[in-house]
Amino acid sequence: MQLTLGPVLFNWPTEAWQDFYARIADEADVDRVIVGEVVCSKRMPFRDHAIAAVLERLARAGKEVVYATLALPTLPRETRAIREAIEAGYPVEANDIATVHLLAGAPHVVGPYLNIYNEAALAAHAALGATRVCLSPELPLAAIEGLAARAGAVALEVFAFGRAPLALSARCYHARAHGLPKDACQFVCERDADGMDVATVTGQPFLAVNGIQTLGHGVTAAIRQVDALRAAGVDALRLSPQSCDMVAVARVFRGLAEARIDAAAAEAALAALPLPGPLGDGYLRGLPGARRLQDAE
């Protein structure tokens, strides 16, 4: 099984963002790296000058590089940015059906924001040019196995680590939480390197928000399912960057992918990292996503 590092979803300062990818290039045992702004186009100008150099450095280090596009483009300038990325010749990850339309049948990757829940949807995207699909993080193992059996030439990825991306809205939760309008947000999302925790009215941890994005509060860790995913023919595990040591995370999942460590050792290694929430695998077990690894079915 291969390892894919997904795009940074959070508004990290540009220097920290560049340093992160420099370390990934030099030290992380991953096969491909997805780079690009998925959540908010207002963040893009801070990184536009740096992204080409980041992609080049990753490629020199032997990583397959893919350019991630916005998951909710709503403005003409956002559509233009997607079209320009396609015209630049980057391998593209489409995170919105509008991007699939702009690709006009060219080979591309489909990210987890396009809902592919059954074999018919998978076949439709294959016909539109998808060569690789990262499945939605809420799919249970049984559904993934069914899709893998009918995937044909399409490589399948499973979301295996990180706060699960659940939904997007035109409204910016971060700005609203700080009493700011979306158009004058002051980029307050930069204050929360792993998203802003959300609790219920009774104080129970619930979700996390990242600008216009809703994430799971816990950290998905598909460590008990790796053997089954490998047997089903899943091509790759996707690791979503958090502010913890992602080189160490990649090392753990490489060990699992190559059957050199077991789930207990992987859980211990991940639990030792400064994660933003508890480890969980509820969705993969067909349970609520917030269920922790230790929770019985």
C-alpha cells in the first residue's frame, strides 16, 4: 500500500507551511503529496509565490506531486485560479464537480469532497477521467470493500489519519465566532493550527471548525483496518496534515502498510503525539464517527 499526504487544510503561516513541506520532502516516507488550498481562496495570495518552489522540491525528493483545488469555488476569480492550475499542466485533484467539468475528461485525482458512495458513482467519475479517488471519510469498511471490488483501473485511497473533513459552508464559522464578517475576517483562522474546537451547550467536545469547513473533533486513525483494506485492494492510505509530527505519523503508517508493526504499537505511537483530539475509527466500523478506538461496538 502507498501513502498519500493530503493538503494542509488549515491556515498555517506561510513560513511554517513552507518549512512543513521542506521537512516532508527531506524526511517523510510518503509516495505522493497533495499541495494546494482547498478551504478558502482568501488564503491563496499568501502562498502563491511559494507554491511552485514547494512542488518542485517535493518532486526532486521523489514524491509524486498533485495540485489540490478548492472544494467550494463560488467566485469567478476562484474558477479562474482552477483553470490556470489546469493550464499550467499540474496533475490536479478535483474537490468540486465544477473542477471536473473544467478538466474536460483529462486524467485527474478526485478528493474526498466529491461524494462517491456507490459503484455507479465511481464508474461515472472514471468515465469523466478520474484515475484515483480518495473516498469520503464517513464510509464504513464494508462499503469500501464493495467499491474496491468494482474499482477497475481507478486507484482508491482511504482517509486514514487526521481530523475528518465533513462539510463546507459559504459562511465562515471562524469569523462569526470572533464577531467578524466573512469579508473582513482578519484571517482569525490562523490562530488555530488544527481547527477551532467546538463544544455542545453542555460542554462536551463535538466538532472542529476551520474557516468555512466543519471537521470531526477526534482524529481518525484507520490502524485496525489496514490489513482488511490491503486485502480489499485499496491502493493508498491518506494522511491529512495536523500540527503534530507528520514524519512520525508517516513512519507509523508505513509500518502498518508493510505489516512491520501491529495496531497496538501504532496506537501507542500515535497517542504519544500532541494530537488535537482523541483517536477514533467509528466511521470505518459503521458507527458514529466520534467513537474512539477503545469504544466497544
